[in-house]
Amino acid sequence: MINALGLLKRRRFLPLFVTQFLGAFNDNLFKTSMVLFATYEIFANEKQESFFNALAAGLFILPFFLLSALAGQLADTMDKARIIRVVKIVEFGIMALGCGGLLLARTGQVTLPVVMMLGAVVGLGIHSTFFSPIKYAILPQHLEDDDVLGGTGLVEAGTYLSILLGTILAGFIYESIPLIAGLTFLVALLGYLSARMVPPAPRLGPPLTLDHNPLRASWRLVAGTMHIPRLFLAICAISFFWTIGSVLVVIFPPLVKNVLTSDASVASLVLAIFSVGVAIGSVVINLMLRGHISARYSPASVIAMGVAVLGFWFVASSWEGAPAGTLFDIAGFLRHPGAPLVLLTLMFVAIFGGMFVVPLYAFLTTTVPKDQTARTVAANNVVNAGAMTIGSAAVAGITALGATASQLLLLVAGMCLVSAWIAQRLHRACD
């Protein structure tokens, strides 16, 4: 891991790391501010809150399903560093649209601001769709083979630390819309400047004929990737993991408000704890595997994640709420006798999740030739997006039928068993 941290001194890694860090921070500063603002300022009903969060999650994922094939083709046929710079320029327009929606919501309007905010969510999904294949595919091109797992782990850890910072900050400033607008534009500017320092990563293989039909291109991309057993199993396992993650992200804010009877700052703290845990898990699995790409710890990791989810459900179900008409702030929440168990179980959910998923991403970028890595990651994104969209739609549907956020945690625990079965098959096939 010391060698992996040494990558932060290299120009072939540091600017990419910083660009990804700032991008993830900005995404989550805006998205968390928007979700908290909608949950605590616009809606006053648990079903409406869960439906809005599920809709926002689904709209963010939709571009991954429709545009990942094009993103992967572009990344494998053009200079990846150039695409990064274009993507960072677009970020300014996305933040303008989203912050404009938040400002309009302050005037008492509902429909137009919500449409603008959800439009920005779609824009952030497109932004991430074109950046995602590059941040993984560029690593084998810029790093030695022995450094790819370490680089992947650092990217994941850095991403979740940035999510932590953006999430925590959003919990304190989500009511100050001008401050959110100023910060998001400043971070977008810093991200663009760091993107300009990413070294060139030109095309390695022959030029590709781009297929601009999203459905046909996605089908061909997935079909051309999933016939490889190792990739098929890795992509299926990752997809189940992110479906679990999408369900958790959708239900956390309503669960904190209506079950833990706590305010937005506590919702931000809960999401932040989740981010810290994934970052820790990313580092721990690097130490355990010592640079060797293997799925041998993945089945046990995701089973342990499911056990931690059950622990979190048990603690939440026995929670004694705040007096009627009030919500706990952070100080009141932390004084609650059940708070340590809530935070501890949630931390273990995230740690074991990080241990599960990091080696699987390394499989994607080391199984195929370097000139095909972006398309492989893009194929993974298409399948992930489909699974996560189904997960978000299922949450919206189940919630509409009357299921509570705490009950959905039992669904998450069951999904962990499916992920463990797939990961075990991958371990037997490849290790």
C-alpha cells in the first residue's frame, strides 16, 4: 500500500486522481444538497420523499444505460485526456441549471424548480457516463501492471472520501443556495485546471467506426464482452453491488427523517459514514491482496455486508424516536443510546462493500487488451445501469405499495446473498 500511495507523487496519476476527486465532490455536494432540500423543505410525506429520491437516482443512472457504449467507443478511439477536459467544461452548465432550480425553489415554486433540479441530475449522469470508462481505462495505460490494483484502490478510496466531504458539507449548507452555487462553480473550475494537467492517453489500437445508435451499440458492446466468463461474472457481481448501493442511497434520507427522527445534518452524517467505510474497505482489501488481483475475499465480504445490514435494520427497528413534532440534531442523535450501534453497523456495511467491489473493477481493466479497456468498463456500466434502474424502480414501486424504508433493508440483505453466490463462482473460475 505504501507503493500505491507513492502513485500520488506521479504526474501520470495525480492529476487524474485530483480531477476525479473534485468531480465526485461536486456531484455529491449538489445531489445531496438537492435531496436534503427536497426532503426537508419541499415535501412533507415519506412516500413523496422516497419517490423523489428514487426518481432522481433513476434519472442519474439512465445516461449510463443509453450512452455508455458511445462513451466507451470514444475513449478507446480518442485521446482520453482530451475527453476529460471537454467533460469538465460541460460541468459548468450542469451546475448552472441545478443551482438555478434550487434558487427558484426558494421563491415557493415547485414544478419548474424540481424539473430543473432533475434535469441537472440527468446532466450529471451524462457527465459521469463519459468520465467513468476513462478513469479506469487510463490506469493500465499510464501505470505498470503491478500498480493497477493499487491505483484502482486509490481512485475508489479518493472517490468515497470526496463523497464524504461533499455529503458532510451539504448537510450544513443545503439551505444556503448562493453558497452552494458559488462552491460548485469554484470546484468545477479547479477540476478543469487539474484536468488540463492529465498526460496524453492516445488511442492504442486501430481506429473505431462509431455506432451512434445507443440501443444497438449497447447491445453489441455487452454481447461482445459478456461472453468472456471472467468478465461476465465480474460484471454481474458489480451490478448486484451497485443495485444494493442504489437502494441504500434512496432509502437513507427518508429513513433518517422518519425512523431515526433526525434532521438533515444527521442524514448527511449517515451518508458520510457510508463513504468513509467504503474508502477504508478499498484500502484494507489492497493490503490483504498485496497487489494480486483476486476475488477470493469477495464472497465472504459481501456476506459480512449482509449481516451488517441486518444489524442496522435491527437497531433502526428498535429506535426510540424524538418527541412528537421534533427531530434530533447531530448532538441529540449522538447522545441517543442507540447511536453508536447505528453508526457502527453502517460503517461495517460500507467497509465490507468496499472490500467486495474493488478487486472486481481490477478484473475489468486487466482481463482485456489495453485498447479495449474503456469499452469493457462501458459494457460494465451499461449492465450496472440496467440493474440499478431496476433497483430504483423497484424501490419506487414497493414504496408506493406501502413498504417502509426500514423494511427495504431486509431486501438489501437478501441481495447480498446473490452477490456472494456470483462472487464465489468468479473466484472458482479465475483463482
